[in-house]
Amino acid sequence: MVGLGPFVLQAYDPGKSLTLARNPHFWKKDAAGRALPYLDRIEIQIVPEQNAEVLRLQSGGVDLVTDNVRPEDLAALRDLERQGALSLVDAGVSTAPDMLWINLKSDSTTAKGRPWLQRDEFRRAIAHAVDRQAFADTVFLGAAVPVFGPITPGHGEWFLPDLPRTDFDPARARALLRQAGLTDRTGDGLLDDARGRTASFSILTLKGHTIRERSTALIVEHLRKVGLDATVVPLEFNALRQHIGEADYDAVYFAVSYDSFDPGRQLEFWLSSGSFHIWNLGRTSPATPWEARLDALMKQQVASFDRAERIRLFAEAQRVFADHLPVLYFVAPRVIVATSRRVTGATPSVLPPQILWNAETLALAPAGASRQ
């Protein structure tokens, strides 16, 4: 089989493994003029459960995992690194932080009877109510950084360091909730609307995803301290997708991965007519003046050939986004990848696939050789 990439598919065992063979027609060479790739074969084992995947790595059954290390596995893997069995590399801050968004579709069931749920003040109150540093330390065991928007330090030049922040400030959160019409009218510690009904809402998330379930539990805990009654509803992926597509939800905690740092590749999120304009799906035109402004900025940005101008326009788009917070971000995990000590040539990226993006440079050190 002939292909353009460094490897071609040699064998596929459904549900178990893929075997990639070296492509003898691959054009690329290294600095010394040697033909790439270095490896003759890569076997990708399909492991449906992350615990089993980590056990294979720890036992030497595999040389690397294609996803970043989970926070709960870091301590054990660092012990193995100290013993010389593994190598851990911090590639940087993720470009795909988990996010919380409220259903802003004006004709949804969410909008009926609970207008406060779609107020800017409500979203900003949530942003101030969650302690991001505690989030990073508790859920990610320190392997994460606080963030205030969708563009993280991992995006490089597109990241805006002076983006307006919504720092942890419970008093400010309570004041904003009062502006949204929510006060404790019954003295039970929970906020109520003008009709005396408790300000309650649900957060849908992916069932079985440990980090997201722990994250939403922490968010609920922090929101309760400012008087909001939130509950978490874990759902299987297909059910979660259906609720999102039908706008049948109050709030969702989820994430999306991108294949590029360039925001021009993310227009489905930024444009009001985009298929992943998650807070208000199905639009053909902007629902608000600020979304119209976002549309205009992103269209200008993607059409420009001037890199500096594109960065300036996207910085302005990020500020518009921060003024209204249609999606809330709290922390971005650090992308830490693990390989066996015999793997050389790995240069992990924060973008997926973290290691296999340049599989042609991977090699195996000879038995007994020290790894440089």
C-alpha cells in the first residue's frame, strides 16, 4: 500500500489493534540525510478503558499512551520516572479546557419561567463564585492553570494575557445575582426569584468521565456557597448530544478539541451561524448586538493576510466574548505525556495527537543504552 505519510496501514484487528508499517516511499529525511521514519512498525493497541491503558504502560506492555496523563495517575507515574522506567514530558497548557455554558436559546424551555438563567449577570456571578486555584489544586492536583476564556497560554501568540478577569470573589457574585433578581427570600441560605421559587438549575455532563464529574461536583459546591442550587446530571454521550442538539438543557459542562492554534480554524464556535455555536445553536443570524460584533471581527480576522492585524482583531473578539461570557472557563490542564524510557525522538504537542503527530521521528534506544 502506497501513501503520502510516514506509515501506512498494514493490519487492523477490529476493537483490538492497528498495525502501521513504514512507508518506503516517504519523502522526508533527517538532518543527517537518513530516510524517515526510523521505526519499521507501530502497533496501536485499542484499549477502551483508561485504567487498563495506564496499567499496560506501568507494566511495560506499551511504550506510550496517545492521550495526556490523568491527574490521578501522576503520582504513580512520577515514582516510575524516578526509578528510570518512564519519562514524563510537560508539553504545556492544553488548548481544550473544559467549559460550562448556559442555554441562551430564547425559545427554549430554559427561558420560560427562569429569565434570570439567561442574564449576563448570572453567568458573570458563576465566574466569580468558582475558586479557580482551588479547582486546579483539587481536581487536577496542581497540574492545571486558571483561565478566564477559551484561548489558553497553550495557544501561543493568540493568547491574550490582559484579558479581563473574573477572579474569585463571592461577594461580587452575590451582588451580581441580586442584580439578576435573585435574593434569599425564605432565609434558607438559597436564593429565590421574584415569585419565591428557589433558583435551581441542572448541569449536564458526560457520564463516566472522572475529571468532568469531579469538576462539576466542585462547581456545584462553590455555587451553593453563594446561594445557587445546582445539580449535576451525568449522561451517556449520545443522550448528552441529543439534549444539546434539541436545546433541552439548563447548562452543560463539556469540551471540544481543536486541530490548530489558529482561530480561523474555529469559526464553527465563534460565528453565530456556526454548527458549534453551542450556547445558541441553529441560528442563521446573530441573536444579539455583541454576537453580531463577534461575527464581524471573526470574518475580518480570517480574511486578513496581515498576521499582526489578525492577532489584533482576535484580541478584540476575545474582549467582546469576555464582556458577555456565553461560555465559562475555569482551568486548563497541563498536557503531560508518558513514554517508556526506550522511546526517543518524542516531541509532544499540546494539540492532539500529542506524540504521534510526528511519528516519523520516533525511535527506540538500543537495549542498555542511556536515553538522552
